[in-house]
Amino acid sequence: MANLMTSYIKQEILAELRKGNTELLKGLPPVVSISMGLALQQEAGEVEEASPINHEAVNEAISNRLRDTGIKAQIIKQMERTESK
């Protein structure tokens, strides 16, 4: 009976998510939210469009930003101090 109830609740959540109602995810544990997202992804099938994000460009931009702020040098110094201990 509990399994039937869980299945019913899952179907109701998925139905609401298909309508675009993401508010109901706010009260759920992260694991449940992720499983709902995975269930929707499986329903949709494989995504055929390539990601518009150029990961190399993003990595380079972040690296440049870190270099500009001096944080990168601070992180390296901290790592060196930690390793020397």
C-alpha cells in the first residue's frame, strides 16, 4: 500500500512539474527533487541540441577574472603554505 501511495505522489509531482510548477520542489529533500528531474529527463529522452555554453571560454574567463583580482595568487600561496606544513 505504501509503495502504491508513493507511486501516486510521484506521478502527481511529475504532473505538476510538466505544467511548470516548480514551487512544490521547495519543500522536498534535494534527493527527491533530483530524482524528479531525472524522471522528467528520462521521459523527454535524449537531448539532441548541443549545449550553447563554450566551456573552454568560460574556464578562460574565470581564470582571467581570478588573475585580475589577485585571488589566484592568494590561493596558490595558501596551498604552498599548507603543503609545506
